[in-house]
Amino acid sequence: MDFTQLIGFFIFLTVFTMGFWLLIFALTFIVPYWLFGTFMENMKLRKEAKKNKQ
């Protein structure tokens, strides 16, 4: 393995690792935050609709 192949391998490893951790971050923080926000917004809209109906 010569130097250019080694550099290419390290670049691939870096990009792959960054993508892996970005995926982990998205699955553990961004998606639950998005789902919880959607749930809370729907609850607020239902409460307002119920209040306006009466």
C-alpha cells in the first residue's frame, strides 16, 4: 500500500466515521425532539379546537 492509497483510506475512514456519528446523533436527539414537538403541537391544536367548539 503506497502513500496515496493510505491517504485515501484515511479520508474514507474519516468520512465514514463522521457519517456514523451524525447518524447516531440524529437518531438519539433530532428525531425524538421532532416527534415530541409534533405531539405537543397537535395537543395544543386539539385543546384550542375544543375550546373554540364550546
